[in-house]
Amino acid sequence: MDIIICVEQALDSTQDIRLTEEGRIYEKGVSYVLNDWDNYALEEALLTKEKFGGSLTAITVGPERCSKSQTQ
């Protein structure tokens, strides 16, 4: 079985988030983490892969920071 899940990054809610004068997020020093709901989906996909075999692929669309491979 081949499993594909879509994931997205979210701002780390444990950090202070500041806005620029234009109302955008001041991103210097801000970290992003895997969206909580996507983390649950990833966990279920891993359990399904272990049970039935196959492969698991996670995909995302976003800015350059999304291309960095991270493990938790």
C-alpha cells in the first residue's frame, strides 16, 4: 500500500509572535512546527504502513523553509 499525506507547517504557539508595521508576522527568530492535526495523520499513516507494508510519502507546498527535512 502506498500512502501519501499532505502536511503543513504552523507557527510554534509557544513563542511570542510579533507583527510588522504592515501587519505581517515578523519572522526573524520564529520557528515553525508540524501542524498538530497533520502530526496525528502522520502517526496514523505510520501505523497503517507498519500493519500493511508499503511506502509513506508526506508532501507540502509552501515557501523555501518547507523544503528543510525535519524529524521530531
